[in-house]
Amino acid sequence: MCGNIINSCSESMNVYSPHPNYAEQKPDDWWNAVTACSRALLEKTGIQSGQVAGIVFCSLAMSVTLVDDKGDLLLPYSMIWSDNRASEDATAIRKRVGGDWLSEKILGVRVTGHYLVAKYRWLMRNLPDLLKRTGAILELTAYLCLRATGERVCEWTCAASSGLFDLTKKTWSDVAFKVLGMDSIRSKFMRLVSPTDQVGKLTGDAAQQMGLLEGTPVFGGALDAMAATTGVGAASLGDGMLMLGTSGCFGVLTDKKIRGHMGMVTTQSCDPGKLEYIGTSNAVGACMGWAAQNLFGNMGGGDEAFRQIDLDIEKTNTGADGLMFAPWMMMSERAPYQNDYLRSGFLNLNVNHNREHLIRAVAEGVAFNFAVMAEAAEKKCGFNAPFIRTMGGGARSLPWMQIFANVMNKRIEVVSNPGMAGAVGASLLAATGLGEYPSVEEAAKKIKAEHCLEPVREKYEFYKERFKNFKMIYPATIKLYQKWNSQAAE
């Protein structure tokens, strides 16, 4: 059955930050990782190149890669999702469309420096001559498709993240380009394809590098969160998903275009007939990774530290004896609180708190943050499913998942290989494109949960009061953060 993982391979990626608020990666590193992993998997599994039925990519969102008319890179680096150099451009965009409220109404979200429209505006202001020589503005998935097939395309979920895509017509929105003052770069945006469309076929050069056959079909693919929604088995309208990677997402499948609220936005799902109401928190696994790296001495950051984290969570009192944690560590946030100056912190710390309390507070703080998003989804799209499908590296911690169940009062269902849900979802898109499944929904229904964690009623009742306290942190601190961090940025 498609969706079963036979084997896997990974390559590490460097993130470069030559200036404050910059976050870049090298597109050549992306392609080199693809080719190295492809060859390694063939060797590890013994699968012959002729047995590979199709190729598909999923990737991080909100990256910007510039290529010329020949498809060659114009810059050796690409901005990635965490790049926040365009915060001033985001402010200018919000003013241009009439303020924060109209920004949410027109664009679906209160634009910050992370969003692609802000990054495009930054390029227009700072690199106008380079943009004139640009043949295509691509995201990561589109760049990999270009390297694999020679075709310049953009699939729907990537297009939807740009703020320049019409979710109803599935076309580029000429109105959005005009309203945002981006008519001059309209020609840089490529032909649109659905996640299950065949983009093209593997070129001879790409096939040689990957160890595969020339002519192997390549499919549209999707952004990581969208692919993971399919890969975790969220298939029907109203199904919820929770992705816990370095960053994390909470999303609900819907058939309605819902106005942005609490940083959540309506975007395109992998299913052509469905949208997804989704919010992204920039720091999720990053919070626990910080704890693993800094609170465990010689074992800091290793597997032993993460095993100890599970033990610390389980042996510490619910509520961490009054300690609370605000999980906004990535120096800006998207959901549920959108602000470029927001930061993290422990609150109510006293001399009786120890490492175990800090760990428990981090786990609970991240869960509370997502509970705010779930509350917003309930208000805006009637989210009332009794369960949430969960994936990502954080989902491997079952004690942490039990906290999510208790905080959100939902059954948390964890799939097998939770860290590979994006790859599984992408494979289901290719399988659907090949005709193995009649639809993305039917493909997603094949994914079953491996662990189911039910909420404990008395724990949920306890957390309801704590949740009220958590929601007081942002309004109580944001003016301080804006003052401190706007001054630091000057």
C-alpha cells in the first residue's frame, strides 16, 4: 500500500544569517541533498530505478528563489520562512491596504515580515535590477521541479502561501497584484498546477544525478504542512491536524474561505475540493530543542536528553507548580499572536522550581499556544471534531501528547513514523496522480493512527483555569516587547 515507508535518508541543511533577521539556504544544497538521498535509498533498499513509478517533492513554505530565463540561479541563496528582513515592508503593505483589519480581510492574514508578499516587496525595493533579469520567482518545491524536469511551475499550495492566489478560481489573482503594487513582477509567476498533476518527466541529466530513469514522472507536490495533513490521514471536512516540527501548525479542513483570525489563514489543501484553515507557530520543537540543548549538561541536545525530557514531564506536577512558559522563541510570531517583536519567557518562576518544572512548563506552554488556535478555529469554522491527528518529531513524545489531549480536551491520534508524515502525504499525491487512488481524500483515509491518547477529565478541568492565565500573557507583555525589540532593531 502507498504510504508505507520502506526506508529513508536525510541530509543536513545549513541556515545562513549574514545579517540580523536574515535566514537563508543554498538552493544547490537542496538539489544536492535530493540527488544524494535518491542514490543512497536505491543502494540501501535494492530497489531498481525502473521500479520507481514517480517522484514528488514537499518542502518548507515561504522561500524565495530567483532564476533567469534559462533557469539558472541569480542568487546563490534563498530567503526561507524564518527570514524576517522584510518587517518594514510588511508594515507598509498593511498601511497600503488600509490597516491591520483590512489586511486580514483582503489578504486573509495580518502580514508580517515572514510572509511572501513582504519579501517580494523587499526585493522590489532593494534589488530592482536583479528582478528585471529574473525569469521566475520560485519556492523550494518549484525549484526542485525545475531541476528535475526543466519545467517552471508553481503548485497550488505554494501559490496560496504567496497571498497572490485566487482560492476560488485556482488562478493567480490579478486584483491582488494590483492592490499590492506588484504588477511589475506579475510575469515572474509561473504556470499553476495541482498537487497531483504531472509536472513533467525526469530529464536525462537529473536522472543521471539521481540514479533513476529518464522520463520518470514528476508530480506537483505540496508545502510540508499541506502534504503532512494528507500524510497524517486528515481526509474529511472538519478533520483537524497538528504538526509539531521545529515550527508547527494547527489546521482544519474546510470548504469555506474564512477571514483570518488570531493569525490563522485559509489556504489551499492538497485536496482540490478542500481548503485548510491553518495557523503556524514559528517555535514548537525549537522550544523543546532549546531545553534539551541548555538544561541537560553533557547530554545536551542528544537522544538521552530527549528521553529524560519525557521522564521529567511525567514526574512533575500538572501545572508545573505555578510556572508558566510563553513559547515565542523565534524572535517573531505568526499565530496565534502575530508580532515581529514578540519573545519567549518563563513567568512566575521561584526558587523552588527546578529543571523538571522548566521542562513541564515548556511542554504545557506550547500546548496552550495551540489551544488558542483551536479555539479560534472553533469560533470561525465550527471545529468540533473529537480528535486531532498529530505528526512531526514532537509527536514522538507520548507524555507531551497526553498534555495536548488534556489541554485541548481532544483525543490525540499519533500516526506511525510521525516525523515522516510530509513524505507520506507527498507519496499519496503521486499515487493519486498515477491513478492508484481516485482522490486525495480516499488516499488519506488509508492512513491509520498508531497511538490514541484520550483526555483526562480532571486534568482538562484544571487546565481550563491555567489556559485563561496563559491568554493573559500576550496583552500583558506585548507593549514591553515592542518597546525593547523595536529599539534593538534600530
